[in-house]
Amino acid sequence: MICAKLLTQAARLALRDELGANQSALMHKIPKVELHVHIEGTLTPELRWRLAQRRGVKARFGHDDIKIDTLQDLRTAYDNIISSAQLCAGLPSEHLVTFFQAYYSGFEFLTTRQDFYDLAMDWFRRAAAMNVRYCEPFFDPQGHTSRGVTWEDMMGGFRDAQRTAASELNIQSRWIMCFLRDQPPEDAIKHYKAALEYRDMIVGIGLDSNERDRPPCLFEEVFALARRDGFKLTAHCDVGVKDTHTHIRQVASTLAGGCGLDRMDHGLNVADKTDLTALVAQRDMSMTICPWAYLRRETYDSIAERIRVLVDAGIRVSIASDSPAYTDQSWVTHNLLLTQRMCGFTDRDMVKLVKNGVDASWAEPNVKEAILLEIDAVQDS
Ligand code: ADE
Ligand code: ZN
């Protein structure tokens, strides 16, 4: 039985393949949105390899102890990523790569406008194949400007891809600019001001990266500015991190001038405390839940139980993928199918979660309406 222990890597990969194989499942064909995907977290081994070859450099991964001579080495390295919790548990570190090491080491292959275009188009093409109609990808500008990448190349590549996706793939999108919480708040403000030139592309502001000892309140000034300027606001509350309940409370009720943000990314630990569950429900806050991303550090059963608590409390939960290339290549459809399996949800329950995503999105009303109509048509067919 699937179970009260962490799933092994082999079990996760087998589950992914099994869920992905049943192409007639409603979750494959249903039109959907994706509200929590880091564009840098969609860099597959294949694309990393291609970008490295184009640049004429080695396809480094994580740190220099990891030997990557072939595309297959890279695929294996992606499969072997561990969580920082597993690292703390005393595994020998020289041959292992944590999620954040893997994720940030991919940034060095993104330099030119063409690189950013290729990254975004790779995602949009895959999204189209999964019947994603609208998405709000996150991007981490600080991870690029700090390496000398220009805003023009980064945003230009994203903009070109966004236009191609709309005209050729029937996918609308708006970007969410995330600040790295392990960098100084002043750097977030500097980037916020620089990004205003690209305002028409950006719908929201988020907060990501390593959450340990970096509470969201450190970023109050930039959130207050962004709210004043009309941006939507969200922040990561990663699962099981130190002080998570305090961080959740700030995101749900005190940030951005004392009312809290508009959405919460992850925040599964809301389910641990009845007062937090009631707070998020009463504020009518939406949450993006990415169950596959939790499998390396939380048990299958405990993830399922907490999702059920949130849904039963009437919280607008939507299901997303986070950084799918680094979480066993499990994309939004895999996350929906996993949720259905682990929570024992019916197709009808799942349609509600998919519609939650549309409601929680920051798309124009006509875009939302069109997707909801399409969902009803597929459901009735
Ligand atoms: N950046 C990319 N994925 C992330 C995650 N799961 N948490 C925080 N920052 C991230
Ligand atoms: Zn995330």
C-alpha cells in the first residue's frame, strides 16, 4: 500500500509513468491553467544539454563533483536530486545534488534573448500538449541580472515566446516576477523599479527561494509598493520549513499594509492548525498546491490528508507543478492525477479543483469565461 513512509525514487518514477500512461483520464484532456510554475524550473535535461552544446560549454549540474559527459548522465543526475531535508539526514553530500543546487545551476545556461525564448517556448509547447490554456509563470530576475544578463534580453525572450504561444498555441499568459528571499530586500526593491518598464507583461509579484530564516515580513516594503501600484501579490510558504506557521500568518494576514497577500504558494501546513485554516478560508485566499514537489520530504499519506483538510474547509485550492523538470519531470497533469489518486477524489471533485485554478487566476474575465465554458464542454462530452 502507498503509504506512511517517504516514497523511494523508484516508486516515484514508477508512479509518474503509471499516471502519465492513462491518456484517456479526464485530467489529461481537460482544459486547464497553471498558476505555479517557475520558468527556470522547466529546464529539462534535454534543453540544458542543447543550450550547453550551443554555447560550447559543459552541461554542469549542481556542483563540480557531479560528472556530466553525456545527456544520459544529465538525465540520471536529474533523477537523483535530493531534498535539503534528506541532506541534513546525513547522506554523503559529494555525489548528491539538492533541489536548489540543481535549480540554480541551470541559470548559467540562460544568457541570450534566444536562450530565454527557447526556455519559455519549450514550456509553452509542453503546456499546449497538456491542454493548458492560460498560465502565470514565475521568473527570478535577480538570478539573471546578477550574472550580467540584461533586462532587455531576459524580458525580450519571454515576450517573444509569450506572443508566439498566444498566436500559435492558443495559450495566454502573464508573468509573475519573484524576488529571491535569500537576497537583501533592497535588491528586491531595485529590481522592482527596473521591471516597471515591462509592466504590461507582469501581473503579479511573488517571493521564492530558500525560506529558512527569511520570513516574508522582511519584504514588506516591496509588497506594499507593489500593492499600491496595482500588482497582484503572492508568496511561497514552503512545506515543513522552520517557522512555517508564522510565515503563513504573515502572508495571510499582516503583509502589504496589514491585509495579507492575494494568494499563497504551497502553504500545505495551513492544514496543521484550525485557526490558520479558518483564516485562509475566511479571507477567501487561493492556494497553489504542488503535491509532487512534496514527495521527497513528506509522506504520501500526510500530503493527501492535508490537501483534504484544505479542500473540506472550502479553501480555493488549485493544483500546479512548481519546478517540474526538477521534481521527477512531473508536470501539471501529473500533479492533478496524483492529487486525484492520493485524495481519492472523483472526476467531479477534480473538475472543481481545475475550475478553482481558473477562478484564482489573474487572467482577464473574458479569458476565464472562455476556459470555464471549454471545461464544461469537455466534462459533458
Ligand atoms: N524556486 C523554485 N522552486 C521553488 C520552491 N519550491 N520553493 C522556493 N523557491 C523556489
Ligand atoms: Zn514554487
